[in-house]
Amino acid sequence: MTAHAPQGDTQSTALYDIPGPRARRRHALYGVASTVVILGLLGWLVHLLFATDQFTAEKWGPFAYKGIQELLLTGLGNTLKAFAYASVLSLLLGAVLATGRLSVHRPLRWLATLCVEFFRAMPVLVMIFFIFVALKVQPLPALVAGLTLYNGSVLAEVFRTGINAVDRGQREAAYALGMRKTQVMTFVLAPQGVRAMLPTIISQLVVALKDTSLGYLITYEEFLHAGKLIASNLDYDLPFIPVVMIISPIYIGMCMLLSWFATWVSRRQRRDPKTEAVHLDVTVPGMAPLPGGPQ
């Protein structure tokens, strides 16, 4: 049975078939079966944890010590510090490279394209190790530099795509008003492009946050490195499940918070898809106030 648009609603178009009673029962059965399988896997995992004595006081007691708590908090603070530096620098580098890729000057455009393609193709870990070992840079700058080069090159493509997606009439109208190329990019194209690509930008920052865990490989004392120190200094039998159970939810929580923010922004974009008009006042160099605009 094919769904039809309601009479009088010429805007509605059905692109799928409404499931019938059998299909609905089948889908409900699939849902119940999937739930049972997931619950079974979780129960089996919990059983393994109890069977291997992972919840004993002996293994969880050390986390009550102030020194271990401070070590974890210090590692978490170092992770957030590296993420903050890498995020800001990645956004700046992405803006610079995107500007270069959109330039009308061919040498500048080729150079920016070469940088973007090279750093996007290079594994993050290789760049971090090269900067740390070959260039003899300290752990934090090496980690931030590697994350910045990779995520900045990816964000450059995100910015370029967003700007190119702006309606061509916006650009032509701005030029018709006598605006220079820099003004068109700064006041017309960039605000609308970034606004449209904001969920994607935030999603890429989630990648940067997760990649800060690579810092432990170059002895940067971030959150994962702190967990490794705790596990190696406690009298544990392998594996170090309690340490993992402390660190993993915090990492997952931080990433989920950023992902939730990206989803929230995306929903707001869908509810309000129109881009606000850009008004220029007398503070824009060489541009007279537009009729009806702010005086």
C-alpha cells in the first residue's frame, strides 16, 4: 500500500511505502531480539568482570587516595589544555588555508592545496612523532602541532565547502554594491558559510579531543598517560580493568557532550534554515551605509 499526499497539500510527496501490519510486527520483533542480544552481551560482560574479581575493594581502594585523584585530575586538565590549544589553532589554520584555496592567485591557491592534501593524508601519530623526535620539540607543543596540522587541514576543506555553498547571488549582489573582494568574503560569505557548517566543525573538534590521547605515546602527561602510570604502579594482575573503567567514561562523556552540542546546533539549523541578512554600517572601510540599514 503506497502512501499518498493528503488532498489539498500539494507540497507533500511520499517517497516510501507505509509499513503494513506484518511489517510492523516484524520490525517490533527485530527490536525485541536486538534488545535481548544487547542485554545478553552486557550481562555476559558483567559476569566476566565479577568472575575475574574486578570489583574487589583491593583493586578500587587505591582510587580513594588523594595522590591518585590529583594525578587523574592533573591528567584531565592537561588533556583539556592540549584540546583547547589545538582547537583554537586548528580553526585559525583552517581559516588561513581555506582563504588560500579560495584565492584567485594561482601560486597561493596551489600552495594552500598542497598543504591541505599533504597534512590530511599524513597520519596524525606520524606527524606527532616526527615533531617530537626529529625536531626535538617538547611533548605538549609536539602534540598540539600534530593535531593542529591535521585538523586544521580538514577544517580548511569544511570552511571552503561552506563558503562555496553560499548562494552565488549573495556574492554578485555584494559586488554590485561596490564591495571589495575582502569585504565580500569577510562580511557576506564567511559568516553564512561558517554558520551552515557549524555542526561539521564541532564534529571535527570531537576528533581533536579524542586524538589528544595520542599524547601518552610521547610521554605527555595527559589523562590516558595518568591512567597508565596508575596501572603500572599498582599491584594489579592484567588487565587493568578498574583504571579503564575510570578513564573511559570520562573520555566518552566529553566526546558525547561535544557531539550533543553539534546535534543541537544542527537541529537549530534545520528549524531556522534562513541566513540572516548582513548589514554593513559606516565602520566598514570604503563602504557607505546601505539604504534602510543602520545609520
